[in-house]
Amino acid sequence: MVLAFLALSAGARAAPDGPPREYGWWLGDQLVQTVTLDLPEGVSLDPASLPRPRGVAYWLDLVRVEAHETAGTARITLVWQNFYSALEPSRREVPAQPVRLSDGSLRDLPGFAFVTAPIRPIRAPSTQDQMRPDPDFRLVDPGPSRLGLVLSGAGLLSVAAALAFQQGLWPFHRRPARPLTRAARQLSRMRGAAPDEAARVLHRALDATCGRVLIGAELDRFIVQRPEFRPVQDRLATFFAASDARHFGRGGTGPETAGMRDLARVLAGIERGRR
């Protein structure tokens, strides 16, 4: 009973079950440490207290942790990886790792030491015969690839041209009809033309803009359909009144060529969106 009491009062003890060997390790080697914890009755290992895989030092990583618990014992396996690039055999110390039991007490998984050595002597001479031979290579004919690139480019241009033609994009787009602009240019060249001839040019341009023959009586309807011409509605009304008076013999001299030329310039500006 005394021995049992002493064992219970001592709590859990940590003892290395299978520490890695102390020497013969190189850069990148993994060291497996196994620790067995003896647990008091009714006490278990707190899994949340196990060390998590992480970089412990710049030269040491804890890559995996496994724990298996049975009645009265907990077997913990820690896998370490050495990243120390040694210039000569060097002794490295792996720190102890604390764990917690269900009764709140803390125990340490013992650390250990090992010796790591360089893979090859640093001062060993390097010779050309230590280099690996160049791999075999073969020349690749770029002709098929170039032909494929040309054909792909031609196909892309064909598709783009077909799309532009279908959508009416440049260079297949059509310029918007500008009959008033053409009339203004024609009137600017008709310096000595008779007023009737100049009036006929302006009438035909207004008819094309309206989409039908435009007469003075339908001027208000035209302005409703094309409100951008509202600023010159009065001048258009004056032009139609003078033209009707001349055509139907109501007297008057009819519209003057200079006035029609100026009106055509104003209408052309509106047609182009400048006014």
C-alpha cells in the first residue's frame, strides 16, 4: 500500500521510449521520438495540449505528432526534421515539449540531442568529372508551329472580319446619310445659280431628311419628329412661305440664294450635331 501511495503521489512520469540515435544525421533527415507516459488511475492525456506541427527553430521542424492512449499509459510519437546545414559535425539540442493531463498537471516530453554532419566535406576539391553530363537534345523544326500560327492568325482575322461585317463595324460601316450637308456644299459651289435652282436643292435635302416630301403645312409635324431643328423653325417657315409664294404665283420674289446658302449651312451643322 505504501508503494501504491508513492506511485499515485508521483503522478505521471515521462520517460524516453525510443529516442533517435545520437549521431549519423544529415540535412533533411527525419528523427522519430517515441515517449510513453504512465498515467495515474482516472487521469488521461489532454489532446489539446499536444504540441502542434510547426517550425520550432530555423533548423528544426516538428512535422507530425501522434498519440495513442491505453489504460494507464499514453504513447506519443513526435517526428522531427533536421534542416541544419552543417559545415562540420555539430551537436544540436531538441527542446522538451510540455503536455497537460486531465487533472490539470503539466508534464514534459523530454528533449534529446543528436549530431548532424555535412553531406560532403566543404573543402573537398571540385573537379569537372563530378559534374553530370549534358542531357541529349534534338533540334525542333519550327516550321509546323509557324504554319499553325499563320493559319490561326488568318482564321482569327477572318472571324473578326465576318463579325465586323455582320455588325456593321469599321471598315464595313456605312456613314450616316447627310443630305443637308451635301446640299450646303452644293449651294456653296452654286454662286451664280438662279434662286429657283438653289431652292430645289434645299427642298430635295429637306425631303430626304424628312423621309418624304416636306411641305410648309407639315413643318410643325417635322419639328416634332426631329426636334433638333426647332431652333431654326422660324427660318424654315420663312423659307417655305417664300417658296410657296413663288411656286404658286402668290407674288413675291421667292427666297434669295444667299439666304438659302446660309440656312443650308446652319441645317448642315445641326445635322452633324455641331449645333
